[in-house]
Amino acid sequence: MKSANKKNEKAYLASGCFWGTQYHLNKAFGVTSTFVGYMGGELENPTYPEVKTGLTGHVETVEVNFDPEEISFDKVLELYFETHDFTQVGGQGPDIGTQYRSVIFYTDEKQKETAEKYIAILSNMGHKVATALEPACKFWVAEDYHQHYYDKKEDTPYCHIYKKIF
């Protein structure tokens, strides 16, 4: 059940096509809502046709709203890393381009430190982590037809497959 707790926190996570990222993160207990959109570029009010060129600097990103009493940022990051190839440079699966990069956009120093901890854990496991850490900036919500895409299509992601790591 989705929580109505007013103390929600936000995470901004990019891991390839935002449809698959949203699909997995939205199903986690304690996640109260998710929105797909764009972060990291200079263009104001970017549209999907602009972002998909790879020229705007934006990354397809998911805003994750979560109740920290039900799911910690640590657990959100574990699911994030378990649902994409964090070692791939320049995209995810067949989706290639800067708009599909693996990025954690941290909202504060605590999130940055937690993300650094997980990158170190994965590196110590022998993974060459390509995930970037960048400060969160303006999040532009994507067009309605992108929101909860796989739920609307009653389908599952083709390039975001869950793999247990932690």
C-alpha cells in the first residue's frame, strides 16, 4: 500500500530508458510515487523529441518519492543498481546516447555519501561502475504518454531486468 506520509524524500535516478526504471522503482514498498522526466541539461522545458537527439545534455530520469520510514535511500539504491547495467558506458542495452546514461542525481550530501558507498561496494565486488554522481538540478516532468508506460501497455521492460546483487 502506498503511504500518505508527508515526510517523503525524493531521489532522482537515471538508468537508461526511463520507462523501465520507473516500472521497477514504482513497485517497491515505501515508494509513494514516481514521475519520469529530464534532468541535467541547459534547455528549459525540454521535450522528448529534443532530448532524444542527445544534444540537450538532459538525461532520462525518474523522480522517486519515498517514505523513509518504509524504505531507506539505501534500499532504493540497491533496487536501482539491481535493475540496470551500471557498468555500461554511454547508454543502457540497445539505448545508446548521453540521454540514457546511468546517473544518480543526489539532493544532499547524505545522498551523495550513500551513493559513493554503494559505488565503492560494487567496485570492491569487481564491477567497473560507470554510474555518475551529479548534484540534482531542475527536473522537468516528461510528457503524459511517458508516465507509467509499461503499466499502461501491460508489458514489462526489455532492457531493465532484475538481478539480485545485495
